[in-house]
Amino acid sequence: MAASLARRRGPQLDRLTKKEDPGMLRISRMPRALALASIATIFLAGCSSTASTATPAQTPAATPTQTSAVASGSAPAGPSQTANPAATCGGYSGPETTISYATFGDSTELTNQQKIVDAFQSLEPKIKVKLSVSDWDTYWDKLQTALAGGNAPDVFVMDGPLFPDYQTRDQLLDLTPLIARDGFDTGQLADLGVKDFTASDGHLYGLPRDLSTIALYYNKTMFDAAGIPYPDGTWNWDKLVEVAKKLTTTSGGTTQWGFYTETTDMENYWSSLVWQAGGDIVGPDKKTLLVDSDKAAAGIQFLQDLIYKDKVMAQPTPGGSGDLFENGQAAMEANGSWLVPTHVAAGIKFGVAPLPSGPAGRATSVNPSGVVVYKGTKYTDAAWEFVKCYTGPQMQTIVANLKASMPVNKQILTNVYATSFDGGATFADALTYAHLKPSFRGYNEFNTALQNELDSKVFNDKGLTAKAALDEVAPKLGPLLGQ
């Protein structure tokens, strides 16, 4: 799930030599959470399946009406689910087939994904799925090698920000004709998730499988001991600082910090602060740099101030010092929904509140992950059936119950996930004011340059103000946009 994969973010990308395109991306840094447990897996040699010699089914092109509907994230025109069994999971009528499915994650993710695969195979017994799970770095390295060799997995997981890099290099199957053929209702899926996998041509080249939003975790035991009311939706930046100062204490040489977050990637908190301050990272055209604006800088400056001015958050260290909230050393944490199982396992009595509002109001980040089909697959219909089923109620209920990420199916998100634990509704409701994590071709080069500047001169060391650092790195960022 997107969650246990974890957020991750800020992988560095180098260039991988590829016959067709020397610009294909190579990701070279493992995210913090995935470093917890790399698993030894075999990334299918000859990843496209050989269990059947079935040829791809012919699929009609989408009509203009259908294409437009998909582009807007609403239900495509066509037969209703009631009239057309193919619109839902369980309608596969092709030959027995084995497909390959690859994703990234740790040992827990392997277990979770096997549950997903088992559920699918019970719904579609004629399709067997060969699962491969690798750690973050290894996954992308192997995927790009497989793509270069023309033997990529039939279905593989795609991170939202990286989607344009793969879609624009003609590696992904256009799902729009299949969506139209089956009358599949994309309106049942979270709109922002659908938007993230819609290309500039208005077609869908993947479907979102799960989501993660950012909220404020708080340690109820620490709040109770201090006699402080729990955070709620009325909190703003000033209230966060006020309470964090009260909860920052030192006893016997041990400091309890009032606040903690991960500074190594925009998703964990600082992009939300930029939006809360009225700024943005890039413009809607993905060609205009906005993160160096005064408003955007004010959001990042707020986070620097929490560390060095207000002194309610420990100074970050290169390589990280562990999650202080999870370790019982911080009273609050701004971070993602993927941490729910981690904090439960740690035995923390926690609650979840919306992120405190900034000068421009409430905002949070959302980053979908999706499932895509390799354009060179020999098993189009079987691969599409797996992707389609992944978004359906049966498999999305498993996603909800695992709590490692938020289901993308609206019905399951609202009726199962949001009611399944204290805080579920907070994460789900955050979609109403969430901003998509930036997604554009060249994102990782952009993110690496930006994050390195912030890590070295704003967060890990107070070398520059946020505005000065952003002005310094801006000339490097501009040319990376609009690729």
C-alpha cells in the first residue's frame, strides 16, 4: 500500500542508459521507512508471463464523450454497472493466464500485497498473479532495466509524482479504451487520485489504488499529563507553537519535544505549510516556478522557526534520528496516514486532528499511488482485470482494513476506512482541502535539487533563511520545469 511504502520521499534520480531513451529515470536513494526492512525477492526474469499464449483482446477506441468524461475524473459514458458485468470485478472471460505484478515495499508490504493478490485470485480464478516486492531503490532499478529490455511486469505500481516520466516515454498502456469498453465507472474513485493518473491528452494510463493525506498526530498520554485539551479543527499555527512550547520539557537530561515531523521530503509537512501560507510549489502549467515566492517561503520559514526559534522540535540530523513521536519523545507529529499501523504497533495512545491552519487557511498534501499496465504486455485483458479489481469494493476493503493507506474507492473510504478507527474520518475528510503532490516530467531532478538545498541550509542547519535558500536554488529549478 502507498502507506507502508512509506513516505519515502525525496528519492534522487540519475540517468539510466536505455536504447530507446537515454533519459529514462533511475532512482537512487531508499526512503526512510523502506530502509526498515529490505526483502530479498526475485524480480521476475522475463517479467511478462508465459503461462498462456493468449493475444491481447481488441478494444474499441473511446468516443469523444467517454474520453472527456475520463479526463474530468467522472464516470465514462457507457453501459451501467448493472447492465454490463464487465464494469465490475469478476467479468473476465478470457483463457487461463498468469500475469506478473511488481510493487515496492518492505516485508510487511509483501504480506499485505499477498492478501490483495489472494483476494483477486478468489474473484478471478482463471488469472494467476506472480507477485514481486522489492525495496524502493531496487524496485525502480529493476523496473527500468526490465523496461529497457522489453520484459517489464504486466502490472506494476506507479508513484504519482513519477507517472509523467513513464507515461511520456510511451511505457504505459492507455486504459481509456478498456474503461470505455467495459463501462467502468471512474467516478467511484477519489477525484484527486484519478486526476493524478490522467495524462495531458485526457486519457488514463493507470488507476489509483490508494491515497495518503497528512494530519496532526498527538499523544493523548502526554496531553493528559499536562492537562492540555486535545488539538482540534480550530487550531492554527500560533496555537501549535503555544501548545508545543508547553509540551517541550527536559527532565534528567531527557527532552520531551512538543513537536516532530520529517523534513526530508515536501510531502510529510512542508508542502502543506507552503499551501497554508498561500504559496505553491509550481504553477498549474507545471512550467512556472512558485516555491521561491514570499508566501511559499513563509511556510517553509515556519518550519525552520519551530526548530531554531521556538525550539519545540529537535534539530534534524542527516540520515534521520528515527520518528520521535513513535519513540515516545514528542507530543505531536505532522505526518501521513501511512503511519497509523506503525503507531498502533508502538503502543502509543494517540489521536488525529487536522493540520493547524495557516494564514491562507487549511491545506494538506495527498499523494496517490496507482497500478499501471505495461504497454508491451501480452495479456492486456487479464492485466486490466487486475487493475480494475484493485479499485473495486472487495479489494479496497482489504486496503481499508490494513490501514497502511487510504482506499481510493469512495464507498469504502467513507463507509469502512473513515469509521474503522479514531482518526480515520480526519484523514478521509482531508481530501476536501488537499493538494496533490507535484507531478511532472523531471520531478525527481527538481525535488532532489530543492530538497538538498533545504536540508543543508534550512532544516539540518540554520545557514540561510528559507527565502534566501529558495532564491539561491531557484536558478537550478527553473530549467527543470517544462521538460
